[in-house]
Amino acid sequence: MKKFVFAVLALAALSLAACSTITTPVSITDNPVGPKTGEATAVVTLIPGVGYIVTKGDMSLSTAAANGGVTRIATVEQRVETTLAQVKITTIVTGN
């Protein structure tokens, strides 16, 4: 019984430790920071036991700028959200 309880607690701790969100600045230009913001997201999923990686979406700068109507990019950030079997990467641009 003690081994079972330990295994459940270890699994719970692992699942909590594996979930995180980090946002980091990637680039800053001389262009003025404007009121427009655009985002583009891609999701990467690992299928356990099979090993295939399935990717959905587009996290490119051009897609993020187009989604927000940004023509002159001032700043670029990336937000990475992780869970046990999935990584969601979002590119965030600001500008005019």
C-alpha cells in the first residue's frame, strides 16, 4: 500500500512540475510600439508509445503580424506552454 501511495504522489508531483508557461522577448526593433498586437500559435504533440510528433498551426512572424494587422513590427515575444505530452508555442508581435 505504501508503494501505491508513493507512486500516486510521485505521479502527481511530476504532472504538476511538467506544466509551465514561459514568455520571453525575442527581438526589439527601432520601430515605435503601436497599439496593434498579433499572435500565431503552433501545437506540437507527442503520442506516447508511438513517438510520432503531430504539429498543428503556424507560429511564424508573418502570420502573427497578419493576424494583428501589424505592418511594422516593433517587438517580438514567444510564449511556450508545456504539459506532459504537448507544447504550445505562440509568437506575439506588436507594432503599427
